[in-house]
Amino acid sequence: MKKKMLNVIITDNTTWSIWNFRLPLVKHLLEAGCRVTLLAPIGEHSEKLESIGCHLVNLKLDRNGLSPIGNFELFLSMRRVFKKERPDVVLGYTIKNNIFGALAAGNLRIPFIPNITGLGTSFISGGFLQVFVEFLYKFSFKRVQVAFFQNCDDRDHFVERNLVQPLQARVVPGSGIDVDQFKPQPYPKNSEKLIFLYIGRLLRDKGIYEFVGAAKEIKKKNSNTIFKILGPIDAANTSSVQKEVLENWIAEGVIEYKGVTSDVRPFISAANCIVLPSYREGAPRTLIEAASMARPLISTDVAGCRSVVNHGENGFLCDARSTTSLVAAIEEFLDLSEEERSEMGKSGRAKIKSEFDASLISVAYFSAIDEVVDRAYFDVKVIPPKIRGVQK
């Protein structure tokens, strides 16, 4: 009997994140002959995803809503899609898609492989919300055979809190990166002013206030520095910077705001150092992209960030929630010679190539799919030839 090829659903909270973070895996699945259905709110990049061969199904989703009725409706809508599409495996990303996707798939006995892309505000804030979210994870993941985490700290937290079993939990280096797309760029030579660049949503949890506070302190002592911010205000997020606050920073001359862009590479290339003082991350894409382009990093010694930054080698780590510590890290960077800064960037590029290449993530996923899908009926040995060489 001829075996069938895999029918895969990928569910995420935006098509933007699928295009920007999951695209290498999506392409590898398509190259392997899989049918790939994307279950997410239809939005930015939807047409591009359809043009490469994906099938899109719209998902009504309130990312920040806590309504029990709304979340139950999300579970039902995901179950309806799974029942209609009959996927052989579902790959999940982001908190709501993972929790309610796992419940819906488990109810239909469809294999579900979640990727915990970070623990988010609920875990940073602690309290009742964290306890409630942990309960949901534990309950929904009971039937999950494999759960991916993007750093060891998050994996260990879930295991220690008995949210997953040790044999379920596996670590992958983020969503991977196309190292050919984010190529190393020559380090800026003889810069009159050193550019420190923050890339990301303007959220308190990302350390945006510490970044601006450090900019104020550094510029008092060193006028040859420029602090730039690239990224959107996320009005739906409770920790977002208000528009009026951002306008005041600009008016004071503390920072330059560069808005948003579909291509961060020119901004990274022009910068001397990328700064992300986040309180916690899964696998910070900003740092991974910047390191791949051979730029030094400054970040916090927290989950996710310390997986990308080797202190003193490709950047510096500082304490989270501490402007004083961030200022000290920036001053340490300023004391380096141009050659030393360039060598830091090269060290980062080597780290990304060896640890964060997207092909490594695809191999991990194909291996997990091979475990959870019934081989008697489906051809699951479908790793595309061009990534076979990176199998362990």
C-alpha cells in the first residue's frame, strides 16, 4: 500500500509571526511534500504564505482576552477546524494556541506538538495569573508527547512545576534563522558617533524604560552616542509605552524613534551595538538576527537572553530591571577598541551559525513528527535533502 504524505496544521496568533519566525520550517515541510495548513488570524503576509503553497484558515483570536466564554469559543473553533481538516499532526506556537490547540487536538486524538516561545507577562508578573496559566498548561499538555522549549530555563521551570514530564520536554534554539538572509556585515569604521539600537515592541517587559534611562545617563557623559528605537507601540498590551511618553522622549532628544519596518537588516548594519534589556525571553529574535549579522550585543542575564549572549565574548550581560547595571554594561562596551567590538561581532556570528541555524530546528521537528505519527500509514521520513546534512 502506498503511504500518504503528511497533512500538517501550524497554529499561531498571527500570520506575521508565521512569516517572520516559522517560515524556514514551513518551507521545509512544503519541500517534503506535506500539505501545510496555517490556522491563525488572517492578516499581514497572508497572501505571501498562500503564494508559496500554504492553505490558510482564519482563526478568531483575542490574544490578551481572559474571558472564559471567549476562550471556550476559541477551543470549539479550533476543534471544528481540526475535525474538518483531519491533520496528522498539529504544530502549535504562542500561549493560547498551545493551550486550547492541545485541548482540541487531544479531544480528537490528533498528535499536537507545542513550542513554548516564552513565558510572557503572566510569568513575569507572578501571582494568581501565573498560577492559573500554569494550571491550564498542565491540564492541556497531558496528552502531548513532545513539547519544545526555546531555552533551558523555561524547560526546567515547566519540569520543576510538574507542568510537563522530563521525557516530553526538549529544547530547540528558538525558531531558527536563515543565516544566509542575515549575513555578516562589515563593522562600522571610524564612527563619529556610536549607535545603540533597541529593536522590539515598546514594552516595559522588554526593558524599554531601562534602555531610555540608560540613554539619559550615558549621553550626559558621552555626547558621541546615539540611542535609537525601532519597533511598534503595542496598545493592546498592558505593559506598552504610551504614545505621549514616546513623544516626550523624542522631544527631549534622548532617543531617535525609527518607527517600524519590514526589514531590520539596514538598521542592524548601521548600528554599533544592539541592546535588549528584557525581563525574560524565549529565544530573542532581535539578538539572534543581530548576532548573525556580526553585531555585538548587550542584554540581560535572564532566561532566553543568556542563551544568545556569551558575556565578554559576543556581548555583555547586565541585571534585569536595573538602569544602573545597563549603564555599566554600555560603559564597558564604550571602553573597547573598534577592533575588539568587531571581534565580538564575529564571535556572535560563529555562535549563531553553529547553534541557531534554521535547519537544526527543522531536523528536530521532523524527528518529533516521526515519533508521534503512525508510520504504518504515513511517510514521515520526509526530511528535505538540503537539511539532511545537519542531522545529528
